[in-house]
Amino acid sequence: MHVAVYALLAILLHWTLEPVEPRGLRYFLVIALAVGLGAGLEWFQTTIPGRFGTLADVLLNLFGVLLGLVAVIVLL
């Protein structure tokens, strides 16, 4: 689920940041914002009793973001 949701998030962020040039900066921002959100949510889960955040989930989020960016590059 992490991979699919974060791939979609990356696609939507890329679409939102389309005016940002150069493309390399746009890709960096998409990765930084999406992975930052994922890491922040995983950390926040540690403050809720019965929930825990894991590094594995953050890595799955990163994989989803990268997959979403590859889809954007290949399809556009």
C-alpha cells in the first residue's frame, strides 16, 4: 500500500510543481517533500499508543516516490 500511495503522491506533486525549472530541482523537491512527509508521519505514529513507525515503511515510501517519478519520466 505504501508504494502505490507514494507513487501517486509523487505523480501529483510533480504535476503541482510543473512550473519549477530546471527539472532536476523539481525531481529533488518531489523526493524531499514526499519522503519528508512519509518520515514525519512514521515519526508521528510513535507518539500514538499502540502504533509504531518503521524505517522499512519509510524505505517503501521512497521506493514508491521513485517509481512514481519513473512513471512520470517515461510517460511524459
